[in-house]
Amino acid sequence: IQADYIIVSNRMLEPSVTAYENFILNNYETNIQTTFVDDIYDEFGYGYLTPESIREFLKYAYNYWQSPKPSYLTIIGDATYDYKDYLVDVPSPRKKIIVPSYGNPVSDVWFTTWDTTQVDIQQMFVGRIPANNNEEVYHYLDKHQTYINRGFDEWNKKFLFFSGGNPNLVSELNQIKQANDVVLNSIIEPSPVGGSGIHFYKTIDPPTNYGPFTFEEIQDGIDEGGLFISYIGHSGTRTWDNGITDVDNLENAYNDRLPLVTDNGCSTGKFAEPDVDAFGELFINQDERGQAIIYVGNTSLGYTSTAFRMPEVFYNRLIANPSESVGKTHYLAKMDNFNQHGFGTVNRLYNYTNILLGDPIIKFATPEKPNFVVKPEFIRILESVLTENDDSANFELIVTNMGRADIDSVNILVTGYHSDSTLSNVQLNLSSPLFKDTINIVIPIFGLVGEHTLRVEMDPDNLVDEISKDDNLASINFLVSSTNLRPVEAENFYTSSRSIITLLNPTIQSEENPDNIEFAISTNDSFINPIVQIKGLDSLATRVALNGLNPQQRYYWHTRLNSEQFEWSSTYSFYNENEYSWFLNSSFKAKDITENQVNFDSTSNSWFISLINNELKLTSSGANDGEFGSIQYNGEEILPNTFYWGIATAELDTVTLVPSNEKYFVGLSIDENADSLINYIGSLAIGTPLIMVISSDAAQTVLGYNGGTPVRQAIETLGSVYIDSVRYRDSWCMIGIKGASTGGVLESFSRRFNGTASIDTSKELLADTGFIQLPRIKNSVNWQSVFKSDSIAAGSILDYYVRGIKSDNVIDTLGTISFTGDSADISFINAKVYPQIDFIVNFTANSSFDSPKFYSLGVNFVPLPELGTNYQVVSSTADTVTIGEDVGLSFYVYNVGESTADSFNVKVEIINDDNSRNTIFEQIVDSLGSEQRKHFEVNYNTSSGAGAKTFVIDIDSDKQITELYEDNNFYTVPFFIKQDTTSPTLKISFDGNDILDGDYISPKPEIKIEMSDESLIPITDTSAVTIFLNDEPVYYANNQTTLSIEFNEENPKAVVTYTPELEDGEYILKAFGQNSLGNIADSSGLEKHFLVSNEAKLLYVYNYPNPTSGETYFTFKLTQIPDEMKIKIYTIAGRLIKDINIPAMDLSYDFNKIYWDGRDEDGDIIANGVYLYKVILTAGDKTEDVIQKLAIVR
């Protein structure tokens, strides 16, 4: 057998132990051997239940099983040292010995301590899961699985410290606090942990258990939890001296935050007590509220020496070696204690009785690598409102390392986006934070209205080996609003006559915003002598009427809010003629037009085909001067190959200078080449131009080395002067003409080594074709028609081509437009596919080179809708409310565009102070026509939490509608939710009555605890009211037959009805109340002290006033409601003068008060004197009476 990990348990736990064994096998690289105590007793203890037999078994396994030797021992099962059930005062049922421990105080370490020659040192890492049944094993299995599967977050860097002590010993309090401070300040906060700890410690002035913290701070610290909880102070089996008396006192608010807990004081590890369950057991697996994954505590008394120093020794080793198991760390810390402080009795006792409850193989969940994390809530914008007038937006970023803090620096990439464009991209190199650090970020936003995105990426180049890269990236959106006017115009220049200009009002209102606008229009773009209008703002959009304008005149206009501090808008323009959506004529911007062989004539205000200049260039380079031949027409090479040995030729059009019919006379067969060239020249008609260019050498391939050759003579018929002089590797080119006189043609010749020979010539002529490309036309939802104005000479042609431009800028040619007269329909073009179009006008001259003329083009289309909202049409019911109250949001959505917006979404979100968002309203608007509006009312209940919040109105959140401006589709309304600090109140009644402390109540009372709360947050949690009877908690889950709770919308918000059956005795009922906001009714609770007696007794019989002038009250206490109750009044001589019978229904438990009017049975007022009265109680077979005196004095 070979095993690294041994489980010792009992067969009664076999199902759960088997499951646990499989879990360890699947999650840890270890061999496991499970052995049950029955087999161990039989093999090593003669069948008797003895701890010695377990020790002998383990010693045998360690010495005789195959290597490597076992390292881990996990005992699964609870124990008691009361082997023979001698103790009487123990709970029922009695605690069983599932797996025994050794001694009293008990020690599981003893099982593996075999070498005791010098000092007792354990040979294995030991832990115990103190389970009494399978359910408790499964419970710990679930916790273990949660612990190892849990990811890393800020909890893995948080730690809790509790320091107690004797409040009468200042020095002791200081020593204890200092011991925990050393761990916090020297181990947790510095590198490599870089953690954050909260230290709750006792104080004397004022007297507190937790130090200078508010209740909320204490509760928040406990709710958040810590990776470990270090307690130093006095303790008992089930208590710490700082008021921690139950596991739920340390219960955090998360199901997966399972701490390691240490207490080096007295007894909280005493799992084997027969009459009480120790803290350690409860924290590990015997109480569902116990969250500890491991509990390290003493089964014996603790001593100040080890209690004060061992936390530093243990945690220093635990943190320094995160790859080690907790069991190994626990063992090595004890060895460190021996080595540093000797082998004295206290250290030996500590070695044996400081035990580990839980599984020793677990590794402490402190990160072994860095883990840089960024989340949206770590990014906070510092300005409440941003506008396009702001230069930048400022942010605060919490740089967070939720892992090990053992590297020097980290890179952070900060990117700002707007409308899919990158505005800034900055990489920062920062000192790596130990845990959290804060930096400021600045993003440029000037002039950029609309929604922006800030993106933050930690370690963008993957230079750091981290636990996870999944949390290195986060982004937030923020809004830059407009405070200026903006025109609702589909086109800013190529527009025809306008009668009304629509201006979008500012989205938000600044303090300086005036209520009027200034509109200036002029016939020049310098706005010399403009016409100015001042007009009040309309709702959302303002409309300016244009009157008295001259026809066929270009106008320029701009606008601003009526104040010098506001900038003028961009300049817009229109040509006051016709009524087209888009119009181009002679008033155009040259940079907007692409012309090819077409010119604009300002005299005729038209475009026509232009003159062109054709260029021809010949170059010849002999082998020693470049070795190439070239024929270029308008810069384009005509020859397919410019490197050849011989002569290249091309025929020439003398009108256009266009070369054609290229031929090569090349190769080493000089005779063939010469004959071919002679024949070719001979075939040419008289007057035919021929280009000839030598490359490399023509002497050895075509011409021959000497002059006068037949081929040279043939070339001379083309007018050549130099051909007979061309020799080996000379450069030569010519434009010859068949039959030309010698020297009458263009020719160039250069000797070898003297450079190239070249000819440059050009010719100007009228082009026969050309085109112009017109500016793009955009912002349409429906293309309608096109109108042209042109003049076409006979035989000339103007073709109008339309092109569609898609959203991704892909251009498709859609064909030639067919005009009927001067107009054509273009509704066949789908504006959703092609939101932009442009036109290309092709010109073709006739045979006489007369050009057609183009004057203007107009296009009609349906412009985009323009949805929006702004400060003028948005309101909220309050900017500050108390949590639980409603906040109303009212707003209009307008369409101030010229077309209908169909099917768009309107959404309202809440932005929380951590940048998270919640959608609280969403509605589809089927249709909103031009110049229409729609009203929305949204009501938001603030029960979800206090703090700064923001309404975000988001129009067309799915981006289904194309608009000129998207930024006015957003609007934010900030508001603040105040925390309600009003405390609830509690009232306790017994059978419908209030009682005083010390009163008797029924053994079967109906106890009602009513909690009233003025908060608006409903109470729905059954733990809102908690009850303790004689300091024992009364849980709802375990007492559903005697405990019920009712929730109401009105006060009392929660009513708990408790109907226990009580035995005789004294009782203390304590109730605590907490509303949904965490406000507590009374931190000390509401207490009622009462008595219960199942025997009817008559107590404390008196009357008052006594003496009396007539009327009096008889008072007494009852422990039970009797069957019969009488009061008889006698004269001093013994004559009965009054008999009062009291029905049981008029009696109460405890105090009763019975009125007597001082008259006898006949109704007469009795005389002055002393009288006797007897109070008689009858209950079943028992009768009890009490006789007292009363005096009448008038």
C-alpha cells in the first residue's frame, strides 16, 4: 500500500466519507487510503475502542507501507473524552465517539507522535472534521469544494482582526492589540501580500469591544468577511471575551467567503467536550451558519506566551509560502516556536493541544500570482455634467491588484472613443499597487457631443503572469452634451431656396444660457452687413422664417445663442432658386468637384470638354548608357518590354500622337532581322509615320557593323540623317515618315558612352470625352427624383451615371439615369442600402469636337428624421429623496426632422454610483411623424439602495433610426437617495398584555413581538426579528410550529407570534429588530424578565388606598388563572358584609386589581372602622386564601 493521505473514520459515515475521498482524489494529486476504526480496533486493539490502536495503525502505516510515506491524516468524526458515559449533566442525545481522540485535554497530534526520545514531534499533518452524521460531512465537503473552486477577488486581500483582553488590565489590552497589529502591519499590508485589514480591539475609554468604530462600520467589516480571522484574547469553549458568543456573530454576507479562523487562547478547539460543542466544531461543520474552512484553536487552556507570539509565527509562514498546505504550515509554525523559544512545558502543551479542525491538505487561498483587475465601478467621472465646451473629461481610476503584490510596475492602456473614432490612446507605466491605488485620467472632448466610451486595459501587452486575464478590461460610457444651437439641415451648402430654418436647441441648460437666439444671414461668407434676427427659444427646436430674399442669389447663415460668450455655429449656405433637397449649379466649391478633361466656363456657367495636351517621349540607351529602349505616351510606357537587343518600332497617329502596332527586330540572326525590317519599311505607304528606338545594340542584331547596308538605306527612306553613322552600342531613335526628305524628321543620336538619345514632342487638341464627379448627397431616407439642366450639340452625348454608397463606404455603380425631358425617377434606389449617392456626368464630343454643356443638377429626397429630448421637456419630481420614496420622471420625445421615425425603442436606465446600470423602463414607439412628440411618465421606487443615482433617457437605444444627431437622444437627470436612519421600534406583549419585569405569565403564552418601522422599504426577511430565550436563539427554521411571522405594509410591519410551552422557572426573553435598511431597533435589544409557575398561587395581596374613605382596590398576583376567585369582607366581629365573585375571564396572569365601592350587600355605605377581607383562590383541588385588614375613615 502507498498513500500520501489517510482518512480515519467510522463506518456509520461511510457514504459521506466515500464521497469525500473521491473529492480529494479528483482535486488533489495524492493517493488516498481510507480506514475505518472498527477494522483498526480489530487489528491493533483486540477489538477494543482505544485511541492507542489508531496510533499503532498509523505508526505501522508510516513505517511499513510503500514510500513515499503518508503526509496527511484527516480524521472524519466527532469525539468525546467521556468514554463510559459517566457524566450526567449532558445534552440529550449524548455525544457519541465516532473517532476517539487522546487524553483530556484531547490531542489528535498525539496519534502521529512516535519519536519521543527528546521532544514530541508529529510525523504527519493532522486535521479533524468533527462530524456526527453524514449530513455534517457533506456540509464540509460542499464548503471545501466551494473554497477551491472560488475565483480570486478583493476578499482574498481582506483580513479581519479581533483583539480582546481584560478591561481592567491596560497593559494586557495593549499587548494583545500589538500582537495583532504586528501581523497586520508587518505581514498583511506590505509586499508580497499588499492586503487590507480591519482591526477591532477593546478599549477602556470609552468601554467598547470593537474600538472606535460605528456599528455600521463593524457590521460592514463583518459582512465583507476576511480571508482569515485572527482572534487574540481570553476565550472559553464557546465564547470570545469581546462579546462573540455565536458563530453568526461573524457570519459574512456571502456564501463563498470561507475564512481560516485562529484563536490561540483557551478551549475553543475543545471538540471532545461531552456537554458543549466548541466554537471550532460549530465554525467548521456543526452549524450551518459557521463559515470557517479551517479553525485553529486549543483543546486546553491557553497561555499568554503562545497566544501573543504564535499569530505572527503562523501567519508569517502561511503568507510566505502560499503553495504549502495549511496543515504543513501549522506543523512548521510549531517547529518554529520550538526552535525560537525552546522546549518548555508550555510549548510542549501547545504542540499537542493546538489543533487544526478542517482538512490539513487545503492550501490557504492567498494569491500566488498578481491579478490586476479593472471594473466599471473602479472608474469614476469627476464632473457631474460635461459639455462640448469642456476641453477634457477627468476620471478617477482605482488601479487594483487582487493578487500577489510582488512586481514593480504595470502598464495601463487608456483609450477614449467617440463615434467609433479613437480620440486618445495613452499607455501609462505605474508602480504596481499593493492592493488599490488611485490615478487620474484626462480624455479630450472639446467640441465632441454625444456618447463617449472610456476603455481601460491593464497589462495590455501581457507582460505579467497573472491569475486571470479575463478581468483586465473594462469600459464605461459617458455623455457630452450640447449647450449650443445646431441646424437641422441635411446639406450645409448644396441646397436650394429655404423658407424656414430649423435649429436644435441646446441639450442641457447652463447657467449662462440665454432664452433667445441670434440668427444672421448674408450674401457673403464674411457676413458683411448681415440681416440679423433675435428670436426666443421654442421647445426643443426653434424655427426661423426667411422672408424677402433675392432670387438666384447664394446666401450664407449662421446662428448662436444671443450672447457674446457663445460661438457662432458653422456657416451654412443655400442658393435661392428652385426647391430641391440638393442643388448644384454654377455656384459651387471647386474642391468638391472632380473634373477629368472637363472645364467650367464662368461666362456660360457651364461645364464642357476641355483641350488636352498629348505628350510623346522616346528614349534610346545603348548597352553602356543604360541598356533600354522606351516609348512613352502621356507618361505611360507603350512597349511591353524595354530591355531588348535591337530595334523596336511603332506606327504613330500624328493627330493624337498615339503609338500603335509595336514591333521588335531583335535577336542574333542579323540577316533575318535586317530583311524583316527592310520588308516592313517597304510595305508602308508614303507618308506613314514610324517610331524607331534602339535598345542595347542594333549593329550586331539588325544594322550591321558598317555603314551603307541595305537596311540602313531602307531607314534613310524615312528621312534619317544619322542611321548610317550608328555603330556598336550607340544610342539612336527617330520619328520617321515614309518618303520624307533627309533631315526632315525628328531624330536623336548619341555615341557610346555619351548618354542616351531622346525625343520629346507634344500636341494640344480637343478631348473627345471627359467627365465630372459631383459631391456626395446624403442624409436621405427615401430617394425620389433628379432634375438636370444641360445643352447637347447634335451628335454629342451627356450620360448621367448614379452611384450608391453603402454605410461601409463600398461604392456600387447603379447605372445610367434615363431622363424624361429634364427629370428622372430615382426611387428605385434603396436608401437603407445606399444612404449616400453621387453622380458622374460623362461628356462625349461629336465628330466635329463640339462639346455638350452641363449647367445644373437638382435632387429631391426625404431627409432624415431627427429624434431628441432636452432640458426644456424633461423634469423629475425631486432631486433628493429618502430611500423607499418614489421619484417621477417626465419627458417628451420629439421628431423635428422632415420624415417619420418608424419603430424605435425608448429606454430609461438607472446609473448607480458603481457605474452599473439597471433598465427601469422600455417601450417601442411604432411611429412618430415629422413635428410630432410623445410623452412618457416613469415612476421609480428607490428601495434598491441609497446614494447618487442618475436617470438616463436613451432614445432609439437599438440604433434603428438614422439621424443627423445622435447625442440629443440621451439625457441624464441626477438625483440622490438619502439613507433612512430612522430606527424601528419593538413591542412585546404576552397574551395581549404588556408585563413588567418579574411578572408571572402563562406556561403556554402567546407572545407577540411587533416591529414598527417608519421606513418606506418593506420588511420581508424572517430574520428581521430575532428572539433569544434565556440566551438561546429561537430560530424560525427550527421552530415553525411555535414561531410564525407576518409582514404588513402598514405598522406594525412585522409581527412575530411565539407560542412556547414553558416549564416552571425564571425567564429572560430578548428580541432584536432590524429593518430592511439594516437600522436596528436597539443595539442591546428589548428584554422582558418573567416567571412561569404551573401551580396556582396567590401572592402579594393588598388593598389601596388603605385607610380609605370608601372606595378601594384589592390587588394581588396570580401565577395561574384559577377556576374560582372570591373576596369576602367581614366586620371585626366576623360578620360577612360583602361577597365579591370574580369570573376567570376578568382575571389576568400576574397582577390583578379589583374595585370595591365601599358598600355592603344591601348597597349601604359601611361605617368607619376596621374590617377584615379574605381573598380566596380555588384551582382544581387546591384552595388558597389570604386574610388582610382594611380601615374606613371618613
